[in-house]
Amino acid sequence: MRPLSVQYLRNIRNPLQFVDWARYQFSRGKDVYLSTLTSSGTHWLRFLIAKVIVDAHDLGYAFTDIRPESLVPIFRDKTVRFDFNDYTEFSRFQHRYKPYSVLLRGGRVIVPVRDLRDTMVSSYDTYSEHKDSSITFSEFLRADGVDEKWHRTLEWRIDLPNQWHRNWDNVDDHLSVKYEALKGDTQGVTHDVLEFIRLDNVSDALVTQVTEFCDIDQVRRTQIFSVIPTSGSNRQARAPKSIRERPIGTGTISMGLTDAISSGLSMSVLKTTPVTTMEASERQRNAGVRGLPIASCLGICSSTAVCSLPRDPSRSD
């Protein structure tokens, strides 16, 4: 995550680009925003939405040509645009990894959430593979010596959904979606998401077709590429992105975060609390819950061991 000072400096250095981006942002009515935690099934959900858009409106994309990055582009990226910005038959979609902003006032927001145990381990896998293989999981969890450009801390991951909960009244409508429920009932949750974003020309048969075709294993096998618009329609492929999978957490951090959820996580507590491994209790998993404090959707609101982690983060089974 770039500091605000860096972002502002880039806008000053590239005023025409910023003005063009601002005009683009205000060129249509309020958008549908996908505001996610990292490692929460973002790529899969973006792909499902993009595939439904393509099929419902006969946009002529082959499966391997669908680019979630241009059909559900990142909000702060000033070079990527929604491919069908002039196509007013459906809403424009944008994606962001940040909490509420006044720029989103009046929009509709989807907030996917996932068990913090699994998001932390997934992020640790990525960080240790691409940035620093010597870091231990305890160091990563406490953000000791961690490059924050590569890692969202546990404090940040708790704060983001709670910030959204405090600002629900500032958006037109909102929907929270649990990753665990999306995986368990892909068709049902996808139907709820499409109903929320008010996408026309979507039948039950289409939802069934898309969710069966775009199951998580299929998306993982295709190794969907990110794209960078260059000039015109030319696009340059980045390294392939894959979707990692782990069993839902099998161990826990032995500390209660119930109070921290409501009052703010204390990093001093994090730094002094030992990481232990213990069996996690079953948690209720509900998807598509509107008006519910997102903290309760995270699967971490137990009075005992709440933020659980697999016993061996290096294992994939």
C-alpha cells in the first residue's frame, strides 16, 4: 500500500492523467464497488461477476480472454478503465482494497470477508514465496520487519470491515459475502450477488451455467493472467495468478479478540501474546448478510480462541 504522500505526489506529477481519471469517475452514476480484504477470494469473485456480464450481454469474450482487471477494474489504478464504460445497460464495477471513502458515498458496496486465520496464512504463503522466505510466521503475524507494501497487517484486516460497518449509512446499499459460503454454495451466493448489483438478462439457468463452469478449480487451472493496458487494445500479460486453497483453519492463536473487534486491536497485545496451536471449534457460516456487523461475519467473534491458524503454514494439505 502506497502512502498517501506518494499517491498525492504522483497526481501532482501527472495532472492530466489525474484529471482524465476524475472525469472518468464522474462520467456515470454511482458504481458498484467490490471492497475486499486481500486473500479473501477476490480474484474468484471478480471472475464470476465478469463472466456473468460477458454471457448475459453477449459481449463476445472467450473464457480465457476474460480479464477481471478490466471488467472489474481497481479503483485507484488511473490507467485501467471499465471496458464497457459507455454501455449503460448495466452498472459499472470497480474494486478496491481500502475502507470507506467519501468518493464512494451513495454507491453500492459488496464486502467479501473470509476467516482471518485463512487470510493470514494465505498472505504468509505469498509473502514468504515472493518477498522474504526467511521470515517466520510469528514475525509475519506481528508485522515484525515486514514490508507493508506487501502485507496487510492483522490490525488492518480487522479495522477495514469495522470501518465499513461504521459507514454503512453513507452508501446506498451494501452486501457482505463470506468466502466460506461462496465456496460451499457458489450458485446460491452468486445469485444473491447478482440480485444485489441489479444485473439484467440474468436467468437461473445462466447462473447455474456460469458457476458450474467457473468453479474455483476451473479458475485455478486456467491460471488467469492480469493485464496492463498499453496502447489501444494491446495488452501485456503479467505473471499468471493462481488461487491457493487451504482447509479452513485447524489451529488458533490463543487470544481473545472480542473486545479488540469493537474497540480496536492493540498491537502491544499482539506482540506479547504467544502463538499456540489448538483445535478450532466449528463456527456458523452465513452468507449475504445485510446490516450485520461485519466483524460477526469474519468467524472471529468467539469469546475464546478466535483467530485460528493452521498448525503448519508451510503445508498445503
